[in-house]
Amino acid sequence: ATVHSFQNASNGMATGLELEFRKELIRDLRLGANASFMYTDVKLPEGGAYTNMQRALQGASPYLVNADITYSPRFGETQQLSAALVYNLQGPRIQSVGISGLGDVKQQPVHTMNFVGSFKLNEKVALKLQVNDLLNQPVVFKQEIPATGEKDEVERFKRGSSFEIGITYNL
């Protein structure tokens, strides 16, 4: 079995930029998007078992992209529908730091799409429906092999789609 342990570097660096866009296309229909770009770097001290002395921070994606389209009409004074399709792209990130000549294990980019809907019946009662991970794309991990320059797939799984149904009552 694989054994994971943790060791922190004495310092690291992270810098980034985030852009956001919102636009009402027509009445009650909005489009939104945002993107984050991040540069991270850590230099590790001599004498460790790690393969790369300098690398990105473990767990940090160099980019994240989100987009949504939302329809939210009102019906009378208190009733309101809200239906949104939400897309997310998470860039590759180090899941496990490589040691003993093997490269880092990186989670490959992950695409997800969710549907979130709600209907406010009155001031006190609202219904909600959420469907998560409509795309059900596999989550893939690959390990760099420095000696050959190849990347071998070491793990793959699907989270599966799921849904939530709820009712809210405000006192």
C-alpha cells in the first residue's frame, strides 16, 4: 500500500489574477463567468527524498474557470423561479509530490456541470433541486516518469452524478 507523509517547506510563493464578467442578456436571463490564474512556486531544502527541488505548490491549480447561465423570473410579489446551469474547470494540480526519482502525481483537469433550481412559493416556503456533476467525467491522476519523459495513469475514478431535493421553511 502507498504510504503518504507530509513535510512543509520553509517558504513558498503564490501570486495570481482573477477576472469576472456578468451580463444580463435579456430580462431575467444572466450570463456570468470568472477565471483565476495562479502561479505558485516552492523551493525545497537539500537532502530530501523528493524528486523535484522546485515545483508548484501541492494542491494548487494554475487556473480555474467558472461560468453560469441563470434564468430567474418573478411571478407576482413573492414567487420567484431560479434555474442555473453552472460549469467549472479546475486545472491540473499536484496531488502527491514525487519521491525517489518518480515524478509528481497530478490530477488532470476536471470539468463539472451542475444544475441548481429553486422556486420560492411565498415569503416562508421555497423548494430546491440540485443536480451535481451532470458530465460525470472521470477524475484522472498521472505520474511523471522523469527517466522516460512519459506520464503514466495511476488512478481513475468517477464521482457519479447526484441530486438533492429540499424544502425550506422560514419562521
